[in-house]
Amino acid sequence: MNFIDYSAMKIARKIRDTYPEAASEKALFYALSLLLNSATSFLMTLLICSATHHLKEALITLICFLVLRYFSGGVHLGSSLSCCLFSIVLLTGLAHIDFEFMYIGFGLNFFSLVIMLLKAPNGIENVSKIDKKYYPFLKLICVCIVCSNFIIQSSMLSAIFIVQAVTLTRVGYYLVSMLEGRWRHEA
């Protein structure tokens, strides 16, 4: 058991011992592991980016990535520790992105838009309480978010959007499977 799950389990047990009428230990563990995972990855990203003088970029990255991910969904890693570590590396890297928008950024933004049109939302059925009848509205929100960067013309935003868009595709699911070593166990 990794430090995130261990801490979440310990806190969940303490809550149940102190407040028996609280939610089940399993429900508390799940909620606390999500909270600790998110808090750890956010704080570490902010700390690293602050040390490299990219705090503003880190805040923009965190907000934009999470907002787009909320509406579009995407693949999830299997363990809280792998999710936390991958998020720290990914978000910190995205906060340091800088390239010419006119060529690379425009292309990345265009591909993000196409993926959002075809795939968003994806993978939110079991993690969101949003009714499926609102999925077209979620897609519209994703498209508007990505299209806003054709006006803003931020290379960092185009990188954020393409990374999130890839998490909606088979390629994203395949990369996560490889990252987690699942491909070795499949026939």
C-alpha cells in the first residue's frame, strides 16, 4: 500500500472511530485518497514550478487542465501513487512549455478540437453524476474551451489541450496500459 492509500485508510478509520454515523470506511477511503492524491500533485507541482519561477504558468496549467478534464473525461491511472507521480511530472512539464503558437500550437489546437468533437466526453460514466442527456452540452463546453485558444494563441494552452484530448483516445488508453505494465499480462 502506497503512502497516499495508507494515509487515506488511516484517516478513514480515525473518522469512523470518532464518528460512527459517518459514511462507510470504503467510501471515506475513496474520497480521501482522491483528495490526498490531488492535493499532493497540486502542491508538488506548485512547489517545483515556484522554484523554477513558473508559478503563474503552473496555476494556469492546473486550472485549464482540470476544467477541461472535468468536462471531457479521459483515461485514469490504476493506482493513486502512479496517478500522483504522473500528474506531477505532466503538469510541471506543461507549465514549462513554450514554443511558437502560429505553427505547432495551431496544429495541436486543431487536433485537440477534432478529438474533442469526436470523443468528448469519454470515461466519465462511472466517476461523474452528470446525466448522459447533458453529454452534448459537455462536448460543446470542451469545444468552446479549445476554440478559445485560437484567439488567445497560447502555446502552453495548446499543449495542455492536446494532452487532455489524447486521454480521450485509444492511444491514451494504450499509453496508460503500457505505463502501468498491463500490456505484459495480456494474451
